[in-house]
Amino acid sequence: MKTEKTLVTITEEMVLNYEVIFGKQNKLPLTFPMIFYRYINVPWDYKTAPIHRKQTCVCHSELSIGESYHCVVTLDQVKQKGKYMFYIQSLVGYNLEGSECFRCVSELVVH
């Protein structure tokens, strides 16, 4: 399952809000794209609130204010182990030319 492409532009306000929580940044961290989820309509649902178990993020180019990315979230895997459901999903961002700029993979657990 996959979301529609969503255009997200990094704004100064996004960075300032991030820095209020995590402190001043010399450059945006690899995990910064995770805040893009607030702009993306994910069509699948979880039975209860998920717990973020682990994540990995890879950036192929440095993120910066004013840059725009076409973002897509893909539900890569769903499996059940006992009373728990495990979801693996990927957030991928492409520049306006279509090249992949970042990929963040998350594992979520739902009881």
C-alpha cells in the first residue's frame, strides 16, 4: 500500500519548531524528514496507537530550508506475532527532478 505523492517544502518555521525541542542544529539531522508525516495522509489505520520501535534514515543529499520534496509513504510489511502487530513503513523523498534524496524506514508495534 502506498500514499499519494505529497509535496513538502522545508520552511524556516519547521526548523525553528524542531530546534525548540532538540536545540540549535548546525545542519538538519538525518531524521528530520520524519516530521513530514504531519503533511502526508496515510490511508491505513492501526487498531490502537502505535509504538515507534526503531527507525533508520539515509539522506543522499543535505536537507536545507527552501528545498521541496515529493514524499511517498509505503507500507512495506505487516506481520502478527502473538498479540502484537508489526508494521514496517518507508518514507521516501524525491527532489523535483525525481532523484531519491532520503529514505526513512520505521518499525511500528501495535498491541
